[in-house]
Amino acid sequence: MPSYRSFLWTALVAACMALSGLGSAAAQGKPEGEMRFALYVTLAPAWLDPGEAVPGFFTPFWLMYGVHDALVKPMPGNNMAPSLAESWTESDDKRVYEFTLRKGVKFHNGDPFTAEDVVFSFKRTKGAQLQQKVKEAVIVDPHKVRFVLHEPWPDFMSIYASLASTAAWIVPKDYFEKVGADGFKKHPIGAGPYKFVSNRPGVELVMEAYEGYWRKMPSVKRLVFQSVPEATTRLAMLKRGEVDIAYMLDESLGQAVKDDPMLKLAFSGGVGTFFLDFFDMWNPKSPWADQRVRKAASLAIDRKALSQAATLGASPPNGNIVVQGFEFALQIDPDPYDPAAAKKLLAEAGYPNGFDAGDLNVWPPYSGTGEAITGYLGAVGIKTRMRTAERAAFLAALTAKKLTGVCMCVAQVYGNASARMAELVPTGGTYSYGGFPDIDELFARQLAESDRGKREAILHQIQRTLHERTRFAPIFDFTWPSGVGPRVEEPGLMLINPYPWAAPLEEVRLKRQ
């Protein structure tokens, strides 16, 4: 049996909760009232099932923090907080991880939470990285699970226990096997602070407080999530009192909230980085194969103006696809806005009159930013046609490697620099249409490096090389304005930093009448 270095976080988390006002509130009464959210996307039924989540796709956590719970997850003040697991240990050789599960926890239907649910949920996880690295998931006893890796992997917890995957988010094995995958999406059962009530796909999803939630009883009785694609409609509903939080408003709508004394302007996000990905750069006959052309596209973009137009200037420009503040992130200044230099590079590359670059695929629903980028590229002679799609269709085409041209994409993976790059940088990554052999070798080497300093040096070398080769054209770390109505005491925005939506949902509160 290997020796273990223990990670017993419980006391630390309890202290953080006490200091921040979180945790159990003995004097709290029963949940009351209803809080309504206007969302900018259509909520897909698949987002209610952790096992259906696509690696690197962040949006399903919108619902995970309500209906479901995880062994370990980001929480206020601790981006790796023990939840359904009270503690865990890591072997000295980083090949064995053992989780001690919280006793007495029940799912919404009354089923007890046990190690069987943990192993069952892990085996359903999508994404090859975890499944390839983990040799076996062992039930030690009903309240203890052991993960054994094929070889040391320093990123196991960064992938498993952050929001880089849904592998640690637990569904009840017996119930799932009884109703099947389709039945589970129609009526999911979890162990989170809110129970599923109803879902009208594309219209409205309703949750109700689970008073037996182990961490604390939620304050709000019902949460209603409404799909409202038009930002102007979201703001109008907020002004009329039909919703309490209107997510993602642009510059003019955000200013309207700021000017209304009855409303509050709030900012959240910071985990998603907008960037250009040059899908056709791996085709030697494509103009995008020339690094000068890719650099020209980057220099053509006015990042500060884009941030102002989209987010009231709240989104900081970034020269890296890795969010600043992530472990192992390398600080890289964004390229300046220099259209003259862009035209000069295009002429040097043999395109003095520009060229037809084909499609500009835009990550839904950010068509406004996509239109602006089309304009910036066109101004220096790079002609593109913006293509939009519903998010599920876009992601299906993206992961099937069926898109061409260039993409205004969003890197969303939580964790550290390695986790953020894993699906984008190596050849064969979920979202990678190609790769560099030397970077593939460096990426594989850092995954096996146990010395933190040496690993950081390798990851910095990778990020620096990506910048020098203009593998991507990073734009900014997306932080957007939302509107909060007068009934809201605590909207739950940025309690977890960085995290874009209200969470943890047991902390949202309405003003008591």
C-alpha cells in the first residue's frame, strides 16, 4: 500500500465559510419566494446529465450547481473545495487518489449516496483524457473510493475536481439504470441544493429548493430559468419585474441598467477567453498556413474597442488563451491594434490586395462580436463570411472537425494552464484541427513531470511558442454586464471567482418583505 500525503481541507473550508458568511445558518427559516433568470441561450436537456457534458464546454455547470453535487468543486474562497467528499489523499507517486465520502447524504428521491454512485458516474464521463489516464476506480467500502492511474499524472485533480470536466459530479446509479438516459434527462435526480421540477425545452426550466441539502438549506423556494435570446427583451423583462436577473447585456443595455435607479449593474465571468482559431492553417495551400497572415489578422483587431462595445470595457485583453491567474499561466501582452502593420504583413506574404478567407464561424451566441471581427478583418483585406448556428449544432460540427476557415471561438476550460490547453493545443485534441510535433512532445512531457518548477518552465515554453507562431489570436477574457432587479438581496455573481453565473445557488437570496 503506498504512503499517502493527506489533503484534509475540511477545517480550512469551514473557516472560510465562517469568515465569508457562508455555511449553515441555524436561524434561517424555510425557503421563500421565486427568483427568475433571463438566459441568453436555450437550455438543452442534455445539460441536466453530467455524463452528457462535452469536455471543455462550460455552460452545463449553469444547471450542475443547482440539481447536482460533486465530490470536489470550486466554491467561494476555494477552487477545490470538498463537497460530497469530506477529504482525499494523494499518494507520493501521484498514482493513487482516495476519497472519503460524506455520510448521511441522500439524493432527491431518498436514495443514499454511496461509492457505487461515484464509480458509476465516473465511467459515464465523456472525454478520453480521464478515461485513458485512470487504470481503475475501486470501491473500497460504501464511503470510500480509490482511483488508480496507469502512471503519475499531476493534473488528475485539476481535471477531475475542477470545472474542466463533470467526472466528479454524481448521479444516482440505481435511479439512472431504472429510467435510462432519456428518462434521466426528462426528470433528473441529483444531490444538489435544488430539485428538478419541470423543463420546457427552449422555454423554461424550474427548480425547487431541496431542504435536506447537506451544506445548507437554500433561501429561495423556486428558481426559474427562462431562455430569452434577445438582449433587449431580457432588459425589458427586467425593467417590468418579470425577471430578477438578466444575463449578458451589451454596452448600451448595460448603460441603461446603470442609469436606472431601480436596477443594479453587475459584472461576472472572466473564465472564458475569446480567440481566433485558424482551422485552415494546417493546409499548406491555405493563406492561413503563413504565420504572417495569422499575425496580420491579430493586428487587425481593436481589442479595447471590442471590449467596450461588448462589455462596457470589463473584458481585459489577453495575449494568451490561458486566463491570467490560472496556475502556470504565462503573462503575454495582447497584440496591439495596428491595421497598417497588418496590411504590410499581408503584402509580404503575397496578398497585397487581401484574400478571400472563407467562413468566420462564431461561437454562439456572440454574433455581435463576430460581426465586429468580420469588419476588422475586412478593413485590412481579409474577407470573411460570418456563419452562425445554434449552439448544439455548432459544437457538433466543431468537435467533428467539419468547420473550415477561421473561428471566433471561446476557451472555457477551468483548472490550470495544462488543462486549458489540453483540448486545443495537442494534435488530436477535442477542438484541435492540427498540431505541432514539437509542442505535442513538450505537452506530453509536462504531464509526466512531477517537479513543479520544471513543469512550469515547460508550460511557459509551450505558451511562448504558441504566441511566437500565432497559433491562435487571443482577444480578451470575457467578463460581461448583467442586470439585477430590486427584489434581489444576493445574486450570487462572482462568489466563485472566476465563474460567470449565479453560484452556489444555495446562496442566492431575495430581500425579505
